[in-house]
Amino acid sequence: MSISPHRSLFIKDLMSSLPGLPPDVQISVLGVAVDVTNPDPETHPTRPLVVTLDDGTGVVSCVLFGHKELDHLRGVKIGDSFHARGVVMVSQYYQQTQLKCSALKVVTDPNFETLWINKVLLEKK
């Protein structure tokens, strides 16, 4: 089993590094939800949860399939803080850059954002 590379980035840095970003690299971002599309699982069982995150430097849509089994994502709303990890993809439908998430966590610790900023700045060096 090989471990895929991982980078923690601000959304602005993610968008600016898209052309040269390897397709298998895992990206982590942190931001506040400015839009949430949570489809009804009975009517649309295969549609993903889409959370648009804003970290103050940019905006990215985070897509998570199979979210129905994850209890912590049932009541997500605009204004919640999220830590998202996944691979970057371009949507086939809208030609929009998205983060196809393997993990999407609600962040409730108010200190986590400060730690995140320090981590990203440290990784940039």
C-alpha cells in the first residue's frame, strides 16, 4: 500500500496551483460553509452533499458521496466551519473546480482555525 502525497493549502493557493497539481495528491482545506446542497436521500439517493467553503482567500466546492451514513453531516448549515480533505477534480457538468472529499469534518473548536493557518504557513516554507 502506497501513501498518496498530501498538502494543506489556503483555497487561493489551491486554485493557483491547479495546472501543475498531480491528480493523486490529497488536498486539505479549512473554511466556513457559504452554500450547502444536501439532497434528500429518498428522492435523490446518489446525489452528493456539496458544501461550498470560503476561507477568506477564495471559495471552493467540496463534494462528498455516501454522506447519508455519516451522522455528523445530517444537520450541516451555512456558517458551519469545515475541514475537507480530498482530490481536486473538474466537474463534468459545470466545468467547475471541486474537491472530491474522502473526509469532511465539522470543526467546532474555535482554536482550530488558528492552528490551521500556522500549519499551512509552516508547510509553505
